[in-house]
Amino acid sequence: MYKNYYYLFRCIRQLETIIRKQRVVEAYTQERDRLFIKIPLPGKPDFHIIISTSPQNPFVSAKDEHFKAKKNTVSFFNEYFPSPIGSIGIAEGDRVIRIELGCGALLIFFRGSKSNIFFISENEIRSSFKKITEAERKSLNNEIEGIKFISSIGEVEKITDAETDELKLRKLPYIGKEIIKESEYRGTDLIAQFKKVINEILTGNIIVYHDEETGKPSFHPVTFKSYKIPKDHFEFDNFIDALNKYFSQNYTRSNVKILKKQIDTHISKEMESLSHKLNNLKARVDAGTKDELYHHFGDLLLANRHLIQRGMKEISLEDYTAGTPVIIRLDEKLSPNQNVDRYFDKSRAEKIEYAKSVELLRTASKSFTRLAEIRERFENAAELNELLQIKKELKMTTQNPRQKDDAERLNFRHFLIDNKYHVFVGKDSRNNDQLTTKFAKQNDFWFHARSVSGSHVVLRVENTKEVIPKNILLKAASIAAFYSKAKTSKLVPVTYTLKKYVNKNARHEVGQVTVTKESVLLVKPEIPKDCEAVNE
């Protein structure tokens, strides 16, 4: 996809035609892992390059119009700006980009968790977007001297032209699974197909659409044959426009997924609550009203008030309407007159309460029918605007507990496994405390790499009756191992338990807890392939 070396090459070639001989005026961040570089263009004073160094989502893109936030922005490299822009090149066979400036260069490294942006002069790192150690600085300085940067299609095509061994070609890190898949789909002479596919990535029109099979947006040359292209799609000869459309579609689909879950949870809770209320109200109405009986008891007590004495718990009186004795309960603490009034009051209250129950049953039945109609519309809704309208009709305000829960998630790293299971990762010691003691629920699963420092990790259990599959536990454990000091090990033991067995008291330091019951999983430290990072 767009993260592949060849797509990246095409992106920077297009960028060079736009920004060469222009001037960088500032660079800043206002989102995690993203650097915004402002380069005013004729007629586009707010043009920006956007660089993402996210391990899961690295990219370079551009926007004709982007406005700097008034708060929560941090500037980078601005002691070197403004500066004119020269050529842009990419490392031979490596996702390292060099943007030449008048006083040095910007180097963009896309290398997983080590992705970073540097300002260099005379092949020495002067400043970095993300913090690096002195040892890392020295290692990178040595590496920079040996990197060969290229900038033409002919040069990039020569990388594979020199290789005639199919097995070796398959193993080249910059080829990627997508190129192999498309080349194999086309048949024999794989090396020739590789070259055709690469050329189509470098020069062909790009198509963007929603893939119903995967449930995600797709991005590839329109000439690719291994995909089923739907009627509803977008085709671009401009690579950056295609990339921005892909991000827009991905953002929309992600929002649709989140919103659908919020609405589904809201409707389910409302219908469950209404069902319980309807059952109680119907039982109450079916039981009928006793207002006439209570009034009749009041009349009998009034007619026989002289027989009532304080301290009596009940009295047997001749019922003049039935001609038989009737036993009426009394409040021994009340006077005869108060016991008479008590039954007349009960009659009035019963009449009012029954009428209210009838009205509440009518209103609740109407609400349930309306909610059932909304649910039917919701189940057929696929577009964001439809869901937003349904949310408005349901009056789901920002005070909705589910929305507050979603807002709280933003404090942590957030991953989605198999498009179903939410995993949250602490960012530091205080954040770990917040995740474990305030955010995690009692029956959520809790993970931590054993015997080493690392992030607290929580696997949210939405349905406590559901048995979480073992492979999901293993994937969550792999994430915990990845965000620990043992991330470079081949295998890492990870403690896991339910959150209710994790305790913290006043004697614990920040980020420390005690686990009273635990199990251990031995896993490879990694972010699993089917684990999607949910953008903050």
C-alpha cells in the first residue's frame, strides 16, 4: 500500500515539483507523531507538508490549506527557518527521504518505532523531532555518510533491474507483499511482472475505494488485476490527491465504526431499560386499581368510627353492600379519625397512581415502538451523515457515559484487534496508574511484561459472559511485551490477570501495583498484523 518504498518515491517526486525553489517558514506539531511544515505557495499561503512518524502509519502528504492550532503546538527546527528548498531524494532501497534546504537538510527516516525526522548540516544531526540517545546519534551520523540518494524513475528502476534471481528479489525488503501478490496473480515470468507492477506504481493512475471484503479502503494503481474494483470508486492521476482521499475514506470509515458501536450500545441499553419498565407497568395496569375498595373501607370506618380504638391493628365490620363481615387493617399508632382519613387518602393516591401508570405505559410503548423503528433504520445505515442524524434523534449528548468513556480513552495508546477487541496501553508511570486504577473495569484483562519496566496494558471486556479467545490474549500480551524494556528479546514472559486482582496502595510508587493472582504467557514482542492503531 501507500507505505511501500515505491509509493513513497512517487509521492516525493510529485512534492518536489510543487515545493522546489519555495521556502520553508516553520515546522511544528499539534498531533502525536506528526510534523507540519508550512511552505507558502503562490495562491496557497497555507500549504503544508505533513509527515507522520507513527510506527503503524508512516507517510508523507500535503494539504493546500492547513491552519495552525492556537494551543498545544510545539515548534521544531525553527532556528533554521525560513530556508529555501532545493531537491528532494530518497535513499536507494530504503525509506529515508532527504529534503535539501539552504542551510542544511531535513532527513525523514521511516523505520517502525525508530521513525524520526532530523535536521542535518555537513552530514551531522543538529536537531531531531523525537528524542534520541547520544549512541543513536553517533550511529545515525555514521550511517548518513554512506546513504546514496536518488531522484529519478530510471534510478529507482535500476534497483531491481540488476537482480535476476527471483528468490532474492522476493526477499528484498522494499518489494513488499502487495507487489508479490499482484505479480503472482499475473502468471509466469515473475521478474518481468515485478518490473511492470513497480512501473505502474510509479506512473499509473491510482484508484481509491471501499473494499467490502476487507471492510477497509483500498489504494492501488487502477491497472492492478488482483482486486475486484467496485463501481463506486475514485481515480486519480495526482498521487497526493489519491492519498488524501484514502485518508479521508479511512477516517470516515473509522468514525462510522466507532459511531455505530456507540449508537448500538445506546439503543440496546435504552431498549433493555424500556422493556423492563414496560413489563412492570403492564403488570401494574393489569392488576387494576383498588381506589374504590379503599374508598369503601373509608366509608365503613367512618360509619363505625365509635367502634375504633387507638392501638387496634384491625377491625371486623359488617359490610352493608355484601352482607358479610370484612376485616380492615388499621395503623395502631393512629387515632380513629386518622385511620378513616388514611383510607380516603389511599383511595385518592391509588386513583392518581393508576391513571399515571396507564399514561406511562402508553408513553413507554410509544417510545419503544419509536426506538424499534430507529434501530431498523440504524441497522440499514452505512453512511456517516445517516448515523449522525440517528444520533441526533436519540439525543445522545456529550454527557452520555459511553461517550465520556471514549473521551477518557484518548489518554492512552489505543489498538483494535480483529476489528473487535479494544486494547489500551499506558504511556508512562502516571498514565499506567490512571489506566489501571481509574479506567480499567474489574473484569478487564490486565497485562504487564514480567520482571521488567513497561506499560500497563488493558484488554477491555465489553461482555463479561463472553469467553475471550486465547489468541486475543496472546496478541494483547505481545503488545505489552512490545511496550516494555524487553522489546528487543525474542520471547518475553508477560503476566496477565483480571484487573480485580491488581491492587495499589499508599506504599506503592507511581506506576507500581501488586498482583494477587496471575498467569503467564510467553510471547514475541510485537504489534500483531491484525492489530489496528486507533488514531488519537
